[in-house]
Amino acid sequence: MCNGCMKDQKHVIKCKAAVAWEAGKPLSIEEVKVAPPKAHEVRVKIHATGVCHTDAYTLSGSDPEGLFPVILGHEGAGTVESVGEGVTKFKPGDTVILLYVPQCGECKFCKNPKTNLCQKIRVTQGQGLMPDKTSRFTCKGKQLFHFMGTSTFSEYTVVAEISLAKVDENAPLDKVCLLGCGISTGYGAAINTAKVEAGATCAVFGLGAVGLAVIMGCKSVGATRIIGIDINPDKFGIAKKFGATEFVNPKDHSKPIQEVLVELTDGGVDYSFECIGNVGIMRAALEACHKGWGTSVIIGVAGAGQEISTRPFQLVTGRTWKGTAFGGWKSVESVPKLVNDYMNKKLMVDEFVTHTLPFAQINEAFDLMHAGKRYIPYSMPVFIWCYLQCHINAIGGTNWCLNANFLLCVFHSIRTVLQL
């Protein structure tokens, strides 16, 4: 057990967690109490976790559904510490990745092959509570809300059993934790949602972690042309490593980017991907698609209340506009396969990582994320991967750091302000 973690006679665990007491304030490293799992729940010892733009969005106060005080984090990996009544698929010691998109296998969404949006615990998850409408976290006598059904910014957390995937015990948790969100999202958007085929021409708007994962997915199925679009030319070097064949900087052109791409590709691309969260770019991505068959996939999350628009004729003439969550993966069954692909060197994960920083400096990781770097702090035993989708006026990038007690992962620094 980690230093500073203790169990009392009621088997409540005391451990360290990064608590968000209120919106717009730094996270506070606190001692929290983590109650034992109830029926069909699992308590997990977190070894590695990422910090995603979604965490920053909620912490900023911009999320209309944000609840405080809360333990954020939704991109984590660890080992099972204990299980509640009725849990048969997990046992203490199992290696797991936490899932913010669960898979019960029973609801009509799980039974429909067209979607991965399990609804079994959607209502209570959105309320920041466990399925029985209570919390497993307390700090200083106050109840803390859960986040996205996972709350990985804690040395221990409790999740519904349908929010866990058992993975290869030999998988390095400081790497495969990244498959809990961003990499899987971008990769799956290409192969599951868009269903890119061999010989296709693709355009990827925003070359942050998600954009790079999209490129990786397009390459894996044999796309012939993969065009990366970003206003930072430094990003093309790393994008090429993931499979990009061309780079377009909107700042180099006087025409709207969609017109540039239509001319460059003899009528438009077969597939486009918006990895930014900018509604203006979403329109440009659609209008860059080829008449008659082009498909555009929205991955980036726009701000609350924003709306998309285009001329209806764009759709009447055969273009398709789609969205995706977690890359369309049915999580419980798919994440172990992604881990196996990584272990068999069929999926790039290590290549996303460059630098490092300790868990105690988690607030600095958020600052670096906003300033243009993407960090993953690791605190014995907690890793934090700060992952940021490139979004309007926002920055992408990532790093990993290491000292005697901490390891931090950070993606290649990418600064992105998309202005079209």
C-alpha cells in the first residue's frame, strides 16, 4: 500500500486526492476517505491517470453540469483493491482501465451495434453519484462528488463494475492509461465512426493528441492522403511520424480553408475530422468534404450553448455530418483489445510521450496545458497525464517527468490557435 494510505476497521481507505472545492480555483491535495464498494461496485488503486481538456473545462466553471466539491479525472489505470457484493468479473489484483463510457451489455444502447453510449448509469453518473445516488468520497466531513463515473485524481476510487475493463497484467499502466480517453477517441473516430477505407483522402483539423490519433487510425486502414491542418507548422514533423502525408497552414492562404482543400483534392476530401471544438471549423471541415460521398466527423467539444450551421445544400448534395464519443468503442469489450494491439506493437502510444512532472504539481500541469504543453504527472502511485484537445484559443501538447517519487507523462508540446 502507498505511503499515507490507511484502512480503518470499517475498511474505509484514507488516501491522497486532488480535490476541486469550487470552480475556477486550483486543485487541493487533501486526505480523503474512500468508502468500500457496494453491490456491483469495485474499488481501484489508481496507478496512472491523465488530465484531459474535459477536466479543465469542468474545473474552469464553464461546464453547466459541473458539480463541486468534486474529485476530477477520467483517464486512469490501476489495480482492483476490493469488490462489492455480486461482482464476479473482477478480483483483487486485476489490472484495469477505468471507463467514462461504461458498457452494461443489457440496455438497448449496448444491444444496438450502431452506438457505444450505454445508458445504464447515465443519470446518476451525470449527478456525480454512484448508482445508488450516494458518494463514496468524503473530505473534512463533506461529501465529494464523483466525476464521469471514474474520479481518477485520487489514489483510490470506487466505480461501477460496468465502468472497468480488465486488461493484460503486463501492460505498463503509465502508458495504457492513455487509452482511457484521447488516443482511443481519435483512433476510433477514424476506423469506427468514419470507417475510413484504403485509398481514401482524409483531412484532420487540429494536430493535438486527438488529431494525431485520428491520423494514426487513417494510416492503419490504408488512407492514401492524410492532410493535417493547423496554424503551427512545428506540428507537422510529429504528425508525419503518425502518418500525415501533407500539411496545410490556413495562415498561408487568403481563401477559406475549405476552399483550399477542395482545390487541393480535386473536389474535396473523402473524410474530415474536427478535433478542436470550434463550431466555425466544424463547418469548414464539412464543406471541405467531397460532394456526393464526403463524411465529416465532429470530435472536438464546443462550448456550452454553441451551435453549428451550414447551408442545407451541403447535406442535400450527399455529404454526411457525424459525431463520435470515445471513438465509437464499446468500451468493456474493446479497450482490452486496444491494449493487446499496443502490446503487440500494432498501436502507437509511447510515441505520444515526451516529458515529466510530480502529482503534487498537478495545478502546474493544468497551467502548462493552458499555456501550450500537455503533462502527465505521476505520484507514487498516481500518474497524471495531462491531455488537451486543441481548441480555439487553446493549446495542445504533452510531457512526462520523473524524480525519486514521481513520474509525469507529457505529449509533444503543441500550441494551437485555429483562426479561419
